Amino acid sequence: MAGKDTNVRASGVAEENVVMGRGRGQSKSRDALASLDGRTCHLEIVMGDVKDHVGVVEQNLQTLEDHILEELESLKRAVGVEEIRQDAVMCKKAIAGGTVVTPSPRVDTPKPKEFGGKRDAKELDNYIWHMERYFEGASITDKKTKVRTATLYLTDTATLWWRRKHYDIENGLYTIDSWEVFKKEIKKQFYPENVAYEARKKMKELRHKGSLHLLYVNIRLVKYKSELNKEALVELEGLL
């Protein structure tokens, strides 16, 4: 009988261990499922935040696009107003002159080629010709405006030349107030034959000034000699 009781108790303990093992396994499964649910909820929250950020970015882009379109429309209106203003000025001039003028259709005027100061008659002539075509295409008629516009297309050596001229103009030493005067001066500076002529002219001026200087020195020396006594004069001539 004692052996049977022992076997029964052992069997009961084994069954209890099996039940407890199953309980622990089920508990671990529940913990894993709970953890997975938590991660899933967190991921859903993150995805929701991302969607919100994407929505804000899209809204900002749309706002920016609308702003750019508004600016473009404003620019178009401003250009249209300027064209209307120019047409009105032309009409007023026509009425004042007793004639009727039809505004010419506007075309895109190509920018003139820059001039860098190369002493080449052909290159300078091309620059002047292109500037005059640009004046015609852009309807630039004011004399001073032509000069200001032309100087914008000078580079390198030509820019240095104009800076010196502009300095003289600001100091009242020179005047270039028309396109014709500007053409004359730039040709005088950069036409090869004019450059050679100006160089010879300056050499003559230097020689002339040098001769005058020597003459002035001789005159002063003669006057000084006349003021010396005879003994001092002999000593001075010995030194010379």
C-alpha cells in the first residue's frame, strides 16, 4: 500500500508541474503579445506624426507656390503699367506736336557686345554700331541716358578710361553730355591712328616744356651772373 501511495503522489506532482509549466508558457506568450501591441501602437503614433508633418510641408509648399504666382502676376501688371505709361507719354508728345503716332510693337532687343578697350578700329566700330541699334530697339532717345547706358558695356581697359573721364566730369574739368561727344572721345582714345597721334602730340609737348624749362634756367643763370662780381663770376664759369 505504501508503494501505491508514493506513486500517486509522484504522479500528482508531475501533473502539477506540467500545469505550472503550461501556465508559465502562456504567461510569456501573453507578455510577448502585449509587448507587440505596445510597439504597434507606438509605430502607429509615429506614422501619424509623420503624416501630420508631411501634411504641413505640403501646405507650406502650396502657400509658397501661391505666393510666387501672386508675385509673377504683380510683376506682369507692373510691366503692363510701364508700357501703358510709355504709350501715354508718346501720345502726349504726338498731341503736342500736332501729329498722330501709333506705338510700335515692342520686340526683345539683344544686349550689345561689351568693349574691353582693345585698340582695334573694327572692334570699336562694332561696339558703337551695336549700341546704336540697342538705343533704337529700347527706344532710348535721351542724350545723357545713352551715355550712361553705353558705359555699362565697357570692361577692362575701357572701364579704367571711363573712370578717369568720370572723375574729371565730377570735378568740372570735362563734359560728356551726349552720345556724339562720347563717340568722339572713345574713338580718340582707342582708334589706333588716334593713339599714335596723341602719343606724338604728348612727346612734342614734353619736348616743348623741356625747352622752356632750359630757357628759364638759362635766363635765371644770366641774371644771377650779372649780380656777381668779376672774381666770383670767373670762379663760377670755371665750375661750369
